[in-house]
Amino acid sequence: MSLIRSMVADDWQKYIPGLLLCMLFAFVVMNIHHVLAKYQKADEASFEIPRVEEKIAELSAAGSDPAEIAALQARLEKYRKDLAKMGGKVGDRWEWATLLYQDLQFKYVAMLLIGGIIIRNTIGVAKIFLPGIGIARPLIKPGIIILGVHYIWSDVAKVGGAGLLLTAVFIFGTALSVMYLCKKFNVPDGLGGIMGAGTGVCGVSAIIATSPVVKAKPRDMAYAIGTILLFGTLMLFVMPYLGQMLDVSQSQFGAWAALAILNTAQLIAAAEWYGEDARNTAVLINAARIMLIPFIVMYTVWFYDLKESVAHEHHGLWNTIKSKFPVFILGFFILVLLNSLNLPFLGGPKEAHTPFWAMNAVYKWFFALGFAGIGLSISIDDMKKAGGVAFLVGSGAAATKMVLGLIAVILIGTELLMVTGGH
Amino acid sequence: MTEQDIKKNESTEKVLQDTSKRVLSSEKREDIWAIIISGVILLLCSINPDAIYTFFKKTLFIF
């Protein structure tokens, strides 16, 4: 009974209004996204149908491979269905939908984030909604677990292995540089330590995990969290466009974002914005990254020479690792394992009428709720709180990591970073 | 530094550590809830995959 009670906050009622607001916001935006997507598909269909028909006629006349003709006919059938859904005919155009949905990438992620920021900073959000908005953000976690049905172990070994190596190099390199620079510029150990851990590994979680170790003050935590979130917010909006400009592939973008954006929620948002393959790679590398949190805590202990105090507080290495381990990632790996086993009663994300196929339809709603929470919680006033030398060092290190990360993923190439998803 | 200042600093330190622990434990709680929610979804999807698929892919889109 006490276990159940400990799982529920005493004042759980105060979270309901904000959570309902996020649900309503996510619901409206997902519907707008859906309508935009339908118009964009109809526009594409209207443009493509005459071309595909012409191509089929050409191939048939030349007596080409029947398989190629059949593939084109299937594509034609899909286009006709897309056009029929909007009640249109060939020649009808909805160019505005293509401009918004495809060219400007104005999808549910962008609408929830930009819309949320506009609402929060213009109309404002009543105090009664704030606690619930705060807990909508972690609802991205069940979405990440459910996304486990998209992967198989060979993906984890290939992409996760490359990601683990990449993140390990970048995490410890960044953390060491930031901690060293903070010491050089006489930034207090507390702020330097959490800023190093935060910019190196997984943003807010790492800051929270290392703050008791370096005895960071609440103001230090606010500065470090502010810096990470501010940088992440900027990158969230800039990187998808930068990726398109630099013609970075989806998988490369996923890996690049996982190195550059330090907050899980912001990372998933940026990668989802770029595309499904980008998100698949980003989620897997992020899983590898956040498993390194306990090690960054140990690293901070070593850097600030606090071995004795930690040995006293946590009774050794194993307990430190155990207490800082992100438990939810186990759920993700259990689903990857079940998907890899190819069990007939669970099916797969592409096998219709199976449990994993149904689960594949659910995760986006969790993401939408989480993104609604992020958008509505970004207050420009709060972001101004991040400041001083630590902010410059933290942002400089994060920006350097972003540039070096881009070079690394371009050198690695798409193949090693691509998730296949198996059956 | 007076004795009062030392006591004040110590109590601030304690509040700080308590806050960190509370935040960290709430993060663990979030993680466990995430696993429970996913488990429930897996169970519901195993019982009736078509109903769950239709609800999240069709029913929730009203336009």
C-alpha cells in the first residue's frame, strides 16, 4: 500500500487542469496536422498522376519489366486514393498545403512548440495550469518506450554501438573542457561541475544527478538548466533547417541532433520534425547516451576530487550507478528484445492487426502531449535567467560540440547510422 | 562569520540537498510510471489491437 502511495504525489489533483489543457492543445494541433497532411498528399497526387500514367504507358509500349509496371500501378492507385479523400480531380492544386507541410516543415511538432511559446508569452497561462504543464513533458517517456517496437537488436548493436562510441567521446570531451574552462575562469565548482555534466551528457537529468555531488546551489542549477534549455530551444528550431540546407541525410541528422541537443524532449522534437528515420536514429543514440549519466556523475566526482564525500553518501561505485540509472530505458530495451524475437503473437509495427502494429499508432500522441508541455512551459523571462561566464562557456562548448558532431556524422556516413527496424 | 550565519548556511545546505533528492526521486517515479503506462498499452493492444489502432489513427481525428 505504501508502495502505491509513494508512486502518486500527495497533491495529484493540482496536475489535472494543466494536463487537460495539454491534451486539448495536442488534440487540436494533431487534427490540424492531419488535415494539412491530407491536403499536401492530394496536391502531390494531383501533380503526379498524369506523370505516372504517362510513364506506365511508355513502359508498357516498350515491353518493360512487368514488376516495374506493377509497382508504378500500385503508386498510381495510392495517389488516386489520396486525391479521392479530398474529393479532388487531376489538375486541382493545394499548393499552400505543400508549402506549409513540406517546404516549411510546419508539422505537429512545430505547431505545438511555436504555438505553445506564443500562447505562453502573449496571452499567458493561468497559474492553475502550470503544475500540469510541467508533468506533461515527461509523457514523452512512454512514447520512447513504445518506440522500442521499431527496433531490432542488430540496430541497437550497429547504430547504438556507433552512437555509444560517438557520445562517449563527445560527452567526456565536452564535460572535461567545460569543467576545465570554468575552473580557469574561477566559476564556482558547483556551477562548473553541473554545467560540465549538463553540456556533456543529457542536460537536465545530468544536472540534477550531479548537483548533490558538487553541492550546487539552486541558483547554479537554475543557470545551468536555463543554459541547456535555451541552447536546446535555439537548436530545436535552427537544426532542422540547417540540416536541410546542408543536405544531411535523415539518419545522419538523427545522430547529429543526439550529439548537439542535450535535452531528451527537445532532441526527439527536432528529430521528429526532420523525419521518421531521423527520429529512429536519434532515439537509439539517446538511449545509449542517457545510460552514461551514472558514469558522468563518477567522472565529476573524480574531476573535483570529491571521492571521499561520495563514498560516504552513496557507499561506492555500484550504488552511485544504480541510483542514477534512467530506469525507463529498460522498458525500451524490453520492447526491442520482444520485437527482435519476432514472436507471432506480438507481430511487428508493419504487420496489420497485431499488438505491435497497434502500439505503433499510439506513440505519436504521447509525443504530442509532451511537446505541448514543452511549448507551453517555455517562458522567455525564465530563459533570461541564464547568464554570466558559465552561460558563455556552456553555450560555447555546446556549439563547438554541434559543429564537431556534424563533421563526425558526415565522416561516418548514413549506412552505419540507419535503423532497419527488421520485420 | 557568526554562529547564526553558520546555522543559516547549514540549513540552506540541507534544504538544497532535500530538494535535489526530492527532484531525483520524482524523476525515478516518472520513469516507473512511463514503464507502467507502456505496459498497460501493450496489454490493451494485445487484447484488441484493431480497436486501439482505430481509436488512435481514426477516431481521434475528427476532421
